[in-house]
Amino acid sequence: MERILVAGATGTTGKQVVELLKNDQYFEPVAMVRKPEQVDQFKANGIETVLGDLTNNLSHTTNNIDKVIFAAGSKGKNVEEVDKNGAIKLIDESQNATVKKFVMLSSIGADNPEQASDLQEYLKAKQAADNYLKNSNLNYSIVRPGSLTDDNSNNKIELQSKLNKHGEIPRADVAKVLVKALHDDVANKETFEIIKGETLIADALEPLQQ
């Protein structure tokens, strides 16, 4: 079993990632939480935790970690320190710890924030973090979904390196894609966009398998 650090484990998407990993035959989650009082909700479900704040020292968080999913976000409150610098810090610590793969939850529009009608500051932060990851020594997958919804998973997506359109996608399906991207033969050093679609997630990812 590979140990997967989940940054943003208490977030809406991160919680679903942790749940998927808990029931996965290949991976086990290590939930990164910011506050001591957040530990119990995971411990009650038998999930290991590590205390880590993206605005502080993270050097201890990647000990004995095989791979990382970065699903953290400040919800627009602190994009520079969390969405950008927090991601960069965790990338650095992952390199120091020889983490085998880093899966980044990004966003459609992060490749060209200037063209966005809103959320430009957020998209610029995501762009900077994505570019830093691409220029690191890590193996990575950068997943750029459209607008996230709380709809139930339909297990079907549309996937392209660039979709040239916007759309919605359930967080549940984004979580599934993030977990699939952890596999050694899926989407290595790839950046791709996803929205809800008509293709099963496994089939949509197949062209990105090595």
C-alpha cells in the first residue's frame, strides 16, 4: 500500500479523495489537517493524520509519504499564501522526501488567467503553482476541472489537454480522477482539463496511460 498525503483533506473535494483512498486496494490516505481539533473526525474512521499548515513549515509532512494529492484551497481568502506559496512549499518538501508523484488539483483557465472574466487572482496563483510543479524534478499530473458542483458522481467525463470550453463537473468525479492519476502508469507529466461528459473516467484516461 502506498501512503498518500492529502493536502486539503478537510475540504469538500479533499474529504471525498480521502474516502476513496480509504477504500482503495493500492493506496492509504494520510490526511493533512491544519488544526488539532480536526484530527478526531479522521481518527474516528481509522484514517491517519498529520498536522500541517500550508502557510508554515511543512518539512515534517512528507516523511514516509509515497505520493501527494494537493486539493487544498483558500476559497479566495489567501490565494498568494495558500494556493500559490503553500503548493510551492509542499512541492519542495516532496522533492526533498523523494515523493514518487504529485497530483495537483488546478482549474480550467490556469493556463491563461488574463483571459478569465473573474477569479483572475486565483487562476494566476494556480498557474504559478502548476508551472513550479512542471519545472520540478517530480513526476506529476495536473488536473484542471471546470466549475465544481456537489452533484452525484456519474463516473463520466470529457477530457482533453485543452478543452477550449467551460463546463461543470461533480467534485465526486474530480476526486476519482485525482485518485486514478496516482497510478504509476497514468498521466505521467501530463496536464489536462476535465468537465462532465459521456466517457467513463477510466476510458477517458486511457490515452494518457504509459
